[in-house]
Amino acid sequence: MALLITDECINCDVCEPECPNEAIYQGDEIYEINPDLCTECIGHYETSQCVEVCPVDCIITDPNREETQEELMAKFERITGA
């Protein structure tokens, strides 16, 4: 699954630089995640880096974007050219 930032986001700016795929960006009100770029850090790290640094635990798996580990790895390979 891609990740999703909930409206509990406090705009603390710590998640955006942690994303290796540059999927996180400043939205109109809170940070948002481009699901087409989010691999949950599969291929880069063992854990999702944005989730690790978020001080308010507002980053969750997107229930509308179910993806298997294999699909996330394929997305990583497509994004990075690996």
C-alpha cells in the first residue's frame, strides 16, 4: 500500500526530506504523499522513513491503495531504473 498523511499533520517538515522517492510534498493545508511515487521505502530501507520520523504518527497505509510487496518493489524499480 502507498502511505497517506492524515489531517493530524502539524506541518513540522521532517517527513519530506526523508522520502527517497520524493513522494512527499506540501499540499494546500498539510503535507501529502503522491501514491504513484510512494513505495513505503521498499527497495531503499527496511522501514518507511517518514513513519519513523513523524512526531504525531499521522502517516498511515492508504486503505484505497492496496499494493503487495512485489508491486511496491516493481514500482521502486520503475521509479529508480534499478
